Amino acid sequence: MFKHHYIFLFFLFTCGTVYGQKPITEPGAPVIVNQDTVFEFYTGQGIFTAKERASIISKRLKKLITQLDFNADSLVLKNDSAISAITYKSDLVLAITNKDAAASELDRPQLAANYLAILKKKLSSTFESDSIKEQIINVLETIAVVAVLLILIWGVNRLFRVFKVKLLKSWQSRVAKLGEKGAPIGYADRLLPIVTNLLRAARVLIIIVLIYLALPVTFLIFPWTKPIATQLLSYVIDPLKDIVKAIVHYIPNLLTITVIYLCTRYLIKLIKFIATEIESGSFTINKFYPDWAIPTYNIVRVLLYAFMFVVIFPYLPGSDSKIFQGVTVFLGVLFSLGSSSAISNMVAGLVLTYMRPFKIGDRVKVGEITGDVIEKNLLITRIRTVKNEDITVPNSTILGGATINYTSSSQNLGLILHTSITIGYDAPWKTIHELMINAALATEGILHEPKPFVYQTDLNDFNVTYQINAYTAHSHRMSSLYSLLHQNIQDKFNEAGMEIMSPHFTSLRDGNSIQIPDDYIAKDYKKPGFKVEKDGEI
């Protein structure tokens, strides 16, 4: 920059000087600073007259002493072969040429040194006389900044205090109303301290921000603390500038991500619509069951979102950084190591979905658990027993064992309920069959068609095992139907005066009464006694 000033001034000087002629002289033009003449110019320079030149230098000096960090000792003189220049921090203040030296009794370097000494003395005294006023003004400005800061802090504290009082009143009123309606209020009482602590933290944060913003304003007042103010402001401004720049530069990538997301979203909506229509039976696909629609939709949705993430990953901010990639790999390793059982359950859930061993609402038996399926997802199946016990079974356990579904064929084929009793050999089997079938037909919930039937399953030492088999369409009432069936079997056999030999009775009677309720015993019934035969006589 300084070299360019040299070339320009040298050009002006040569343009105003004609070879073989003396430079044009003019009356002295004073260089004035704060109404005080520093020195005078008697010659012009280049296209400028002495008066114009003095005016330009005066403006430069006036601007110079208004700088808060001005120091007259920083004025520097540099002599060249054709020109001498006085600079301040590499900025040109004035230039002295041989033409100026010809108008005085000194040579150019001596004249330039004289000008430098005058400038240092005059400007230093001027700056010192003004600095006292400046410092007084600076102190007053600092006091004003502190006063404004204290007023703002007081206002923030007052505002939060009023808000806290109103919040407490509103909170107590709402809790009281909830208590009158019978709602539990213990949770609200535990939540109130958290809310008040959040308010306190917000108040402290606002005060800290106000103080931080007041510090740069205060430091800007004093020249020697101006660098500190600049540094403090840079801590806030630089990150904000970086954020704004990053957002502006990220706009194209953001538009790309938006387009990819919208395409994926509307594609998923289309697939959901198709799946819903298939589930409702509006249209069908050959060999594709309606209950596969929603699970298939969920699987396709996950795959599409995963594909979308893979596509938009390179467009994410920081995706190309080593830290981001390292964290991604670390999370992937953790997921792989910690989700082996979860993955096996997910695979089992997918297999169970398309095997269709049961659906929501079916009465099933899984191992020793019997109940209704109330939830089915990729990881677990939840079963509610007849005792209202909710049992969670991992899908891998279900896939690895046998599952009984009582509901799947109950509507079209009918679920067969079966129970067994034992009757002595002295009872005719046809009568037993008739009694058991009548008991089944008398049970509410048992189908008359197909008709119940009886199997004789065992010929025991002292009795015969008879098994009644009856059809029902109410698989969810199995427990109550079994109870009613047992009651009716007891009633029918008691009405017929026939004993049910369960548990086993020895065939040798000791004279006790028949083992049926008294209401069913005939009036002419007599207790049997021991019969002893001797030589053909009783």
C-alpha cells in the first residue's frame, strides 16, 4: 500500500514539474489541527495547490487524533531517493518532495525530520489534552451502561417474580379442581418444584446473557480495552456467522433431502392405502391373505425409510467427517452385539406373520399358557389368560414350540370339547352314552349339529372310561362350557341313579348307601347289606 502511495505522489510531482523550469511557488498554506497551525506549505504537489494540499493533510491529522488508540510515537519517517514520507501504521500522512526542500533552507531529509518532530509534539499534546475529557466521558458512559444493566436485571427479576406468583396461584387452583374430581394430585405436587427450578434457571440464563452483552459495550468505551470487547463479541458473532453460512450453503442439500423425504412419504401413503383396502376386502390378491396386508405394509415401510436414510446420508451435515462416521460405526457395532436375541425374535415374528398360526383375539395354548392373543408384533406376543393375567412370550419361543389354536376352526368346523368319566362294568354302556350325550345337548353353547358323540377310551380294572365329545363355536368360553358340561353330566347321572366311579371305588360294598345325592335316591331304596351264601342258601 505504501509503495502505491509513493508511485502516485511521484507521478503527481513529475506532472506538475516541467523539465528545465523551477516549481511553481504559492503563498504559505497552514496545516491546522484543533485551530492550531502545525506548519505551512509553500508549494503545491502534483495537481494540488498548496492550499488544497494543506487542507487534505489537516483532515488526515484530524482523523488520526480521533482514533482511540492513537500514539504519536508511532509516526514513522521513510526517506527514498525522490520523496520522504511520514506514515502512521503503514498509512501515509504526508509526503515531502525536493520541491518542498527548495522552498526552505533545509534539504529534503532534514525538512522531513523537522516535520516529523513538529507532528509528534503537536499531536501528542493535543491528544493528551483531549484524553482527559475523553476519559471523563468514558467513565460517565460506563456508569450509564452499568446503570442500564442493573435496571434490566431488576426488571427481569421482577418480571419472573410476578410470573412465578401467577403460576403458583394458577397451579394451586388447577390442582384443587382436579382433586375435587377425584384425580390424583400427588404427581402435580411432585412436578411443581421442577417447573419452578426451570423458571429459576431461565431467569439466571437471561441475566448472564445481559451481563455478557454489557461487557463488550463497556470495553468498547475505553481504548485500551477495545481488543477485549472485540474478542468477546467474536465469541458470539463468529459462531452465529458460521451457523448462518452453514445454513445458506446447506440449502441445496436440504432441498434434495426434502424431495427424497416427500417422495418416500407419499409412496408409503400409497402402499398403506393399498394394504388397508386389501385388509378390508375391497380387492384381493391371489394367495395373499387379508391379515398379511398390514404386517407387509409395516415391513415395506421400514425398508423404504431405511433406504431413504441411506440415500440422504451423504447430504447430512458432517456426514463426511471422521467423527460422524466413527460414531455411526460404533453405534452399529453396539446394535449388532446387543440385539442378537432381539433380531432372532424379529425374524421369528416375520415367520409367524406369514405362517398365520394365530391372529389377534384367538384363544391359543403356548406351552403351559392358555389365553387370548391381545398383541402381536415383531418381537413378542402378549396373551391374556382366563384369570386376566397378561403374559408376554418372545416370538422365538413360540416358533420353537407347539402352539394350539382353539379359534381357527371353531367357526367352520366347530371346536370339540371333550371330558372323561369312569363308570363300573355293571352299568350298560348304551345308557352311559345316552346320558352323556343328553348332558352335552343340555349345555348352553354346545352345538346340536354336528351331534355330540362318546368314545370308550379305556377298560380299567374296576371301571370303564367314557369320553364325551361335543362341538362348540365359542372357543373363548371353553372354561365356562367345561364347567357347565360337568354340571350337566352330574345331574343326568344322578337323575338316572347311576354312580360315577371317579375316583375309583372298590367293587366290594360294606353296606353303605349308594354314592349319589339324597334328592336323587328312590324312596324304596334300601341300603345293601352283606350277602353270605352257604351250601346254596343265602
